Amino acid sequence: MEENAKELKLAVLIDADNVPYSNVKGMMEEIAKYGTPTTKRIYADWTKPNAGGWKSVLLEHAITPIQQYSYTVGKNSSDSAMIIDAMDLLYSEKVDGFCIVSSDSDFTRLAIRLRESGMKVIGIGEKKTPNPFIVACDRFIYIEVLEGAIKKTRAIANGQSKIPKPTAIIPTDTKKPVEKEIAAKIDLQTIELIESTIEAIGDDDGWAFLGDVGNLIVKKKPEFDPRNYGFAKLTPMLKSLTDILEIDERYSDKKGIKHVYVRLKFS
């Protein structure tokens, strides 16, 4: 996350027709990591029964419902209203960025237009979201990742988390079995993305600051998220790739502040 991310004033626009209502809390908590949602609106034809699930969570999260009637059967009624409101908010100059919550590729051009005007654009949608909309955003977060985090938190709170018991068998290498299993989920394309990013910004000795690595990866691939691979943060994800990466933790002049650097082995 950027250092000034919490200072951003965000407009949150939700397409109720194309995202589930089951994890609004997780969505809003995720958005809060990037800034302050000063405007929160949700679009749907509220006369339809399928919009009923949203109604119970709107007041809890202070989200303003916007009525948009369906004039044509089979068409998403929310698209035009969201786009018009987004442009009004853009020209009002009251926000620094937008969070578009939808799995619909129809918002691709909107995301591109907002970024052309210097706006930060964060997308949230399901994994079925078409790639053009994903890459049009500065950052894209999958709802399934948020749902997984919520379930894990609830399991821990209820004492249901499955923590493996210690085993008497000592592994022959330094990497834990659990880390090996998770690291195996990192596909070759992602590994190549990490390698090329480190090569691009590494110094003469090949070392790259972890924060810069993370920022560049997200610019290349907006949907990149360590949680997609079972890791809470980027640091443990890269530490699991000890076969190809070296990690160097350096303490700064400020007491207790530690900076993490990474480079390719045999670089």
C-alpha cells in the first residue's frame, strides 16, 4: 500500500446486480485499507425480489441505495446510473479515487477514463470478472479472497481452526512442510512475474526493496494478491520461494524498523 493511501477520499460505487451481498463487511474493511470512503452508493432495481438480500446490510454500512428501473428485459439497469454518477463525482473534485464493485466488463471504459483523469481506481469483483476490466484498474481484489479471510477468522474465533499437531519427524530441509504445500500453489506465470520484477528494479548486486517489488507487481498485474496463494502478506510468500530467492532483512537507523530486500539466486 502507498504511504498516502489512507488519506485518499474514495467514492464506492456498487453494482448490486453483479456482486453478492454476503460479504459487504469484508469489502468495506478492504476498501478502508486504501482510503476513506466518503461516498458509498449501491445501484439496483430495488423493486425486484432478487435485490432483497442487500437491503438488510445497507443501513449497517451507511450505503445509499440508488433506484434504477429496468427498462429492458435482460439488461443490467445499474450500468448507466453508475457511470453518470461516477462522472459527476469526478468533475466535483471531491474525491481522489474510486472503488468500483462489480464483476461486469461494461465498466472497463469507465475505469480507463477515471485513471486518465488521475484517479486511483480499485476494482472488487468475483473471479469470473473479465480480464479487460481487471487490467483497467490500478488494483483488483477478488471477493472470494475476502470471503476466505472472513471464514478463517470466524473459525479461529470459534476454536475450529485446524492447526496441525507437532510431528516427531524432523524435515531434512529448512522449509516447513506446510510452506512447501502452499508454495506449490504459486503457478509458473506468477513466479516468472516475480523474477522479472526483481530483475527490473534490482541494484548492481541484484537486491530489490520488497515494497518496490510489490508495487511494481501490482502495476503489471492488478489482480495480484498474496492471499490468492494462501499467504497473508507478500513477505511470507516470497520467503516460501527459497529455491529461487534470497531474502535479506536490514535494520534501519530508526530503532525496530526493518527493511526487507530480495534477489534472485545466482543473479
